[in-house]
Amino acid sequence: MATRATSLLVFAVGAAASGFVLSANARTITTFDVPDSILTQPESINSGGEITGFYLDSSNLSHGFLRSATGAITTFDVPGSNNPAPNAWAYSINSGGAITGTYVDLNGTHGFVRSATGAFATFDPPYPSGTNASTEVCSINDGGTITGDYYNNGTHGFLRSATGAFTTIDPPGSGYTWPYSINDGGAITGYYQDTSGATRAFLRSPSGAFTTFDVKGAVYGTFPESINGVGVITGYYQNSIGAYRGFVRSAIGAMTTFDAPGAGTGQSQGTAP
């Protein structure tokens, strides 16, 4: 997964959002926008304080950005995404500065990885001949391994090695799989829909073994968002009235739930980390 710095958190705020950086002692908040953007959406921060995400220009086209630890902003489009128009979404950055995300062209939605020097590689899991790609990329770890999902008679998870080899990853009994985060050891977390239509969480070990889990009280789904280097998972779930609550799952499976102060308790309200 993209490394989260212990001294910084990144959020997106509001519609027409600005990014901001919050120090751990909560004394300093730095706000930022990509120049001439109508929305700036930070998605990931690495251990060096570099931030990546995407922004919308005045034509509502999406582009990637990289903000250095000193505040310099570099914007980018994926080569080939200019047909019919540039649309790229950067989602994750590792400690070496490699960025991964998704872009669109006339042949569908594809994955990309941008090196720290700005070189691009684009990719898709193998698709049947004549099939437009539908690839969504979520996370890259420090070894350059990437996870995400693709659609081919259902949504499937994938693992892409640093050398470009693909492995399909689906929990047993899944019809749709959405991996969301990979840590430096290669453990992956995300969620899937089983044959009954229930949305459940999963943890895939580096060896390929699956553990599935649900937060107690989750009725409308358990949605992991991130896993750290020691296997602690965080995310959110929806309870019986459709309110969102946060959770932390320890490496041994102990579950803690929480709510942000002031979070609503009604349907579609609450805490979603």
C-alpha cells in the first residue's frame, strides 16, 4: 500500500475541495489547490511527505498531480489518455515516489504506474480479444506491487508484480471482488460480494490464503480501506439503519469500532475513514 507518514494526514474537503496537510500535533494546517483547478482531491501520502491525487480543470477533465514535501506541484496526464480527452486519476504513491492510478481512452479504462522520474507504464490484466478494458487501480506498495480490480464476467481482483506479472485474486464464493490496499509484505485487504449479495471484507495473505470477516452489527456491508505493515486494517461498515461507522481490525482479528465526534447517526450519515 502507499505508505502513510506518521506525521501527516491528507484529506479532501467539500465540493470544489481543496487539499490540506495537518501535522500530527494539529498545530499547523496547510491548505493547497492545484493552480486553476475547480477541485483538488488528495488520495495518498508517502513517508517522505509527497502527496498524490487528482484534480478537475475548468472543463471538468481529470488530471493527476504530485505535491512535493516542499509544496511544489507537478501535474500530469498519462500518454494516450488524450483521446478523446485527458482523464486520469492518481490514487497511490509509494515511498520511492512511484504513483499508480487509472486513466481512460477510447478502448476503456486502464491502469498506469508513473515512476519517480516521470516515466509511464500502462497495463491491463489479460482480456478476451475484442473486449474493451475496464481496469481500476487502487494501491501500490514499496516493492512496486499493485492491486486493483477488473471487469470480465464479474469484477475480479488482481495483483500485478513489479515485473508486470498478473495474478487474479478472488475470495472463494465471490462474484465481485474489490481489493483496496496492499502492504509492503504483500497482504491485501478489500471487500467482495458473495453469492447471496452480501458485501463482506477479506484479507489475502502474501501466500494467497484468504480470511473473510464482517464487523459485528454490519448489515449493509464491511468495507476495508487500508492495511499497514503489521496487518492492522481500518475501514468502515454500515449498520442496520445504513449509518456509517469506522472500524479497526488488529492483526489477530480483534475488532474495535468507532465514530468521529459529531458524526451523524442517521441513514447515510456517520464515520467513513
